[in-house]
Amino acid sequence: MWSDAFLAQARSDWEIFEHLYESDFPECHALHYLQMATEKLAKAYLLAGPTDTKVVSSTHRALTSFLQKVSRNHGLQQAMLMTDKQLRAHVKRLLPLAFDIEKLAPKLAAGGPNPEYPWEAPKGAFQIPSTYEFQISKFLLEPRGHHLIRLIRIVLQKFHFLHQ
Amino acid sequence: MSTQPIEEIVQRLTRWHFEIEEGIEQIIWFKNGGKNEIRLLEVNRDTFPEDKILVFYHRPTSEYPVPVRLADITPEEWEKVKKGLIPLPAGWSLDEAEIFERNKVLKTLKSNS
């Protein structure tokens, strides 16, 4: 199934993200894997449902859509020992950060900060991902950042439990 | 390596977390991370229980120039940690820990402003 294939790649990308985030390599490389892992996890989840493969493969805006859907998942409510209302409120707080992760994809970065390609800002000043300090690292250090990381880890680990 | 005293960085970080997250009741600083790493456990009534402590590594930033290993648990899980029912991560010890209480930290902040 497409869903299983996307999940396997998401798990592998996530391992690389954690490995790189803890390394001395420039943070852009870890953030690139964070964006890719979360996008593939989101697509794996969407593909396990009725969403069409063509729709899923053509978008980078999968993470926020996935979180909105998963916030109503009964399996996840059980895994996190939360009520329907609690889980929805919990996930709602994470959406702005998820949107920031989505925007790391160069196509969504609108010529701004992204972990893959240099950009010009302001005019005449060229920014290089490998020397740039990304705001998202500070956001991840917030409690909501930690909650998003834990949520993603749980979904990666218990993915099939969510579809029972 | 940071030239800022680690105590100062920990104080700023814990204050910041208390201010932006209402559910955090206590933050435990495990000092056996030395001066090269900050180890924090946050007791947060708005987090979800897993009956284990899952730590995530955070890179140094210009504002917090020391690596941070952070975990959060519910108040019920914290009780289990104190009773030894939930193990601490390897190398973390309550013998060398300092506990920051929400009310005290925020009160100090108000009286200083």
C-alpha cells in the first residue's frame, strides 16, 4: 500500500532528523529532514483514508491537514488518555508551529527562509541555509514544540493503532 | 561554549516556560548535566501521560547557547518518579536536582519588574 511505503520513509527520515539535530552539522540539514518526515507521515495518514494519491503527492501542505484530522482520531485519544475535546484543544495549539514546519518546504517558503536553497533578503543580501539561524529551533524549544515532537513520535510508533 | 553562567541560562529558560505555558507547575533542573548541557523535566498538567520519560534534545541557540535535554510529564507521573516507579533517564539524578516552583518564579519576576 502507498500508505505503508510513505510511513516507512517517514520513520527513516525522522531518525535522520533526530540524529542530525543532535549533531554539529548546520541545523538546516536537520530541519530539511524534519519537514520531509512530517510531510511523509501526514501523507501516509491521509493515504490510509479516502484521500486520492494524486491529491496527496502534489501538495506540501499535508501536516496541518493531517493534524486537524488526527485530532478527532479515537485511537489517538486512547493512546494519549485524552477526551475528544482535550485532544482537539491540544492539537489546535500546535497548528501554528506545524504551519511553520510546512513552510520550510522551498515551494511554500515564498522566497524566504528554507533549509535547502539560498534566498535574497533584503535585496542584494544573500542568505545561506547552512549559516542561517532558523526561528523554528526556538519554537521547538517551547513546551508546544515539545508536545508536537511527542505527538509525531507517538503517531510514528502507533500508526496502525490509529486505524483500527 | 557559552560564556554566560549556566544558572542564568536555566533561570531565563524556566521563567520563559512558566510564562508561556500555564500548565507547568514545576521544573526540575538536573544539575549533573554539568555546564555543557541543561537537563530539564517539566511537570505539566496539560501534557499527556506515557508512564515513561521521553527526552528530546534541543540545539543551542543564540538566546540559549547551551544544548537542552527536555522532557515533560504529568503531575501524577512526577509522583511515580519520586517513588521510583518511573525511571529517570540514564545519568539523571534527583540527588543533584533543583526544583523551580511556578508561583515562586513568577512572584520573583513580578517583584523585579
